[in-house]
Amino acid sequence: MEGEGDVAARDFVLKEMQGPLDIAALVRDVSSPHDAAEVYAASVLAITVDTQAEKDYLAGLAQALRLSPDAVAHIHATLGVAA
């Protein structure tokens, strides 16, 4: 079952993905490492990572969110989605 924060993060990412992609705007209001991880995880769950553009998006998002490679790997492992 998803927590309230997980649902809010997913809904936020889905809303942002409906318009032109602006990673800076997406991460502007992220104020903690926990929120950064949730926004990244919601993005991973919202897309099927099967193109280079999607991989580039996630890499850019992780960088903008200041997530370490270890944190990104942990999120992918937790979600069961290849990095």
C-alpha cells in the first residue's frame, strides 16, 4: 500500500509530465533528500525506461535532485526496475 507521501509524489510527477519537461521546475520545490528520493522513485514508476531519452531524463533528474549513484541504485533495486 502506498503512503500518502508516495501518492502525492507520484501525482506531482505525473502532472509535471503532462506538459513540456522542465527538470529545474520539477525539482524546484524539493526540500529534502527524502522528497528527492520520492520524486525520483515516482518518475521511475511513471515511465517505462526503454529508450535512451528516458535513461537520460532519469540521469538528469537524479543529478538535479543531487541523488548519489548509490541512492539511485538503491531506489531502482527497491522498486525492482533496472537502472
